[in-house]
Amino acid sequence: MKYSKIEWTEATWNPSTGCNKVSAGCKNCYAETMAKRLKAMGAPGYENGFEFTLMPERLEMPFKIKKATKFFVNSMSDLFHERMPFDFLDKVFEVIRHTPQHSYQILTKREEILQDYCSSRMIPDNVWLGVSVESAKTKHRIDILRTIPARIRFLSVEPLIADVGTLDLKGIHWVIVGGESGAKARPMRPEWALNVQKQCDEQGIAFFFKQWGAWGEDGVKRSKKANGRIFLGREWNEEPAKESIL
Ligand code: SF4
């Protein structure tokens, strides 16, 4: 069952909400826009808008879903935010550990906190751990991710706002590429996406093309839906190799 509109997951689980910007990829943060909108609508959980807020009442949510589901954890925040207490993170990972029927995709731009947290803890086998790499300036996140013993490690190369150059994909199982959406979106040039796809192909890494976003392959701005997901003549929905997935 698909509960989320995000192309590469099935559902979202937000044990915290809110965040603040840490790198260029955050500039037009979708979560910030959504959080402000939800606050204006009076939606529960968004009383603080985009202020980082713990949501302990949401911790039990995955227990209520019996069917095996792929969750994106914290689509509206960053699980490794500076204000996230490690003892709350321990509770999140306890839920993950006790729901082995599900898999959990955790994506961060705070690789140093991730590394610090993982230095004294084991990551459960049903976790896919990822970092965002929006340009060459954030490639150092890959080197940190590689050191963490997670069963699946992935990169979200989204929004791709500049050429990432050469990528060392050793120890990486999955790469997602996508362009930015929204009124102020920055264009993703086709050659930047092609550079990533080629390197995934050469290094045998699963490649997922999420979307063009607001700017099409032809450099024309239109709706995200109209620009679609076709890249090099087809959809790219590859996932990590079956043996990596529980
Ligand atoms: S880290 Fe993610 S959620 Fe936080 S501001 Fe940046 S893009 Fe938004």
C-alpha cells in the first residue's frame, strides 16, 4: 500500500517535525513550506510551524501498521537534528528494531551527528541509511556514510543544483536523483543527472530517477507533473539489490 506521494517510499513517519537550513540544498525546503501551511490550517503537530519539535505521541505509529511497509523517517525534519536528544533517538530505533516487518529509510544532512550517534550503537538491519548530496560541496557526506555499518546505504542527489563531479560509490547501494520543484526551484541540467547515472552504471549501483521537478529536460519551466519522470527515454525505479534487503 502506498501512503506517500514521494516516489521512492511507501509511507512517512515523523517522530519529530521542524528543522533549520544547513546547506544549499535546503534553500527552498519543501518541509518548511508544508509546515507553515499546516500551521496556518491548524493541523495537529504543527503548532510550532517549522520549529524543531519532538513528537513522542507518534512513536508507536509503526506498530499499528501490520503490513510490511517502507517508511521514510522524518520527511518533515532531520532525524539527526542538533536538538534531537540521543535518548529520544534510542526510542525511535527501539521501535524500528521491534517492527522488523517494516523497512525504514533515514536520510540526513547532518552526517557528523549521525556518525557520533552510530559510534556507540548498532543500526538495525531494517534501516536504509542515507545522506543528501546536492552538489560537489557536500560529497564529504558520502565518506562519512561509508564508515557506518548499515545494511543499506544510499544517496539522495536531490535537489541536484550543480554537477557533483566524480563520485566514489564504494559501499553505497542506491542513488536517487531528482530536480527541485516549487515556485523558486533551481534547474537541474540533464548532463548533471547523466553524470550520476553513468557512474552508477559503471560502479553497479541501483539508480532511481525521481523527477525533473519544475524545470524540464528541455530547460523549460512547467509543472512537476508535466515534466514527469522520464530520463534517457524511460523511468528509472531501480532499488538496492535484493540480497541487501531483508
Ligand atoms: S535538512 Fe532537510 S528538512 Fe532540514 S531544512 Fe534542510 S532540506 Fe529542510
